[in-house]
Amino acid sequence: MPERTQRTAVGIISKLLAPIRVALVGAGYFGRFHAKHLAANPAVKFVGVADIDETRTQAIAQEYGIEAVADYRALIGLVDAACVVVPTPIHFEVAREFVEAGVHVLVEKPITDSVENARILADLVEERRQVLQVGHVERFSPTFRVLAERATCPLYIESYRISPWKKRAGEVDVVLDLMIHDIDMILGLVASPVATVHAIGAPILNPTPDLANARIVFESGCVANVTASRVSYKTERRVRIFQPNSYLIGDFANDGVDSYTVEGDLSTDGLAAIKYDSIEVPKGDSLATEIADFVECVATGRKPTVDGRDGCEAIRVAQMVTDSISEHHRSAEALLAR
């Protein structure tokens, strides 16, 4: 092995051997899951947790033997990286302060609550050559990985992400709460810019939409029909992908993929059949994989699977969806006023 390559390899290994000091900011519903995986990751030294709710921080601090603080700024200087799991409206403020202090950041989805702030944060991270990973956790699911391997030329995609109401994430609409998961996944599957978006939505329990449907048309000609609801009577997280000679169904709630493939050619053979396969999906914890990926990126300098630019594009398309919903409402109100 050349001496320079050997020195590089030794440097990477030594970095990997030294635990990455990580803090958790946000001890709410999803923050508790982050805490569990941070504590279990052997490459992490879980340093502390911050939240304005002392009851929450004390519970996590006592369980994992870490420091609890009310102000996340008290953790700056003590950590190499931070998981930011706070309400969406303050993602930008918290993540930016850590980045400006030289701390690598994993910020929960969406990256921020606006396209402008998302771009500012992504620019800052690139300027400082730091790691920013956006928590689009479905990109790390075993089901998505199987779909990504087999979805070679998507023509039409249907996705459904529906669930009963839970008292969480009420500060954002269903597009930023749920639909953005599928927007990001579809962007990851379709290698083409978005051309147009048409959407409708309705508030049910909140001032902002609790259910929404969007038709996303890509420049390649692929069309995605995306439905999200947080006021359903059941839970379903399913994606259907149609492409030449095959049809894939991904069940994200139960980690499974079904495949239907056309065998033979009617035009030449006079005979065609559809072959069904239930594809084995390896077991795995998506959040644990996401956190491990982030820690490895911090240790090695590798580009994250979902970086700041990916987060920017997901929020940009989500904004197109919410703008279309607003326009639809204005048009409907104008018709009713006649």
C-alpha cells in the first residue's frame, strides 16, 4: 500500500476508534427514539440532552447517565455533533448555531420550515465543509433500498401515507409533517427535475391541512400521485411504482416488497405472462441506520446519504404542494362568492 494511502487509512481508522461526542436537542416524542439509538451506538459518546421541559431532560439524563440542560447552547464546545429534534419552526435557528460553532448536525425533517432558510443553512454547511444530514428516515429503510435497486425507470408512482390523529407536529401542516417523507423518497427514485405540481388539501382538526393529495409531474414524464393524511381510521405507508414491464409495491409499515414482472412479448411471441415475487427485505431499524450513517460521515468526511441539498429540494417541492393547495382554496372561494 502506498505510504500516503496507508496514512489516510490509518487516520480514518483512528477517527472511527475515537467515539464521536454527540448531544441530543429535543427530548419530545421522537427525541426519545434518538436517545435510545445514540446510547446504543458504540461509535457514539452520548454527552447530553437539551430541552426546555426539565421533566423530559431529567428522564433521559437519568436513564442514560448524561447531562441535562435547558439551553442547548450550553452543549456547544462539549460535542462534535448534535441531533436536532426540535419543532420544525426552530430547526433553522438551532441547527445554524451549532454549525456556526463548528458542530456537525443531523436535523430532523424537514430541514427548515422555508426554502430560503434551507438554502442559507445548506450554503453555510458547504462553506464550512461540515456534515449536515437531514432526517428523511425512509431513505434508510430496508424497503426503500430494495425499491431503489429495482425501480430503474419509474413512469407512474402512487404513495399513501395515512394514519390516525396523534397529538404531535401540530405546528406544521400534513405536507411538512407526513407527505414530505414520500416527496423525498420519490425525488430519490426519479432522476429528473419536477416540472409541475397540482394539489388539494383540507384542515380537519388543525388550522392547517390535515390531509392532502398532490400530483407531481417530472420533466422526464414520470407522474407521482401522493396522498397524506393524519386523520385516517387506519395506518398505511405504501408506495406503488409502475415502469416498463414491471410493477413494484413497497409496504413501509411492514417492510415488504412485492414485484409483478411481465415475461414474454405479445408482439413477437404471441404470449406473455406476469410473474409474481415476494421479495425478501432484510430486517433493520431505519433510525438506527440513519444515526450510524451520520456518525460515520462525521468520522470520515463522507457525504451524507441525505445532505443539505437533498433537504432543500424536498422542502422546495413541498412548498410547491402547499402553494398549489392555497391556490386551489382561493379558486374555490372565488367560485362560491359568485
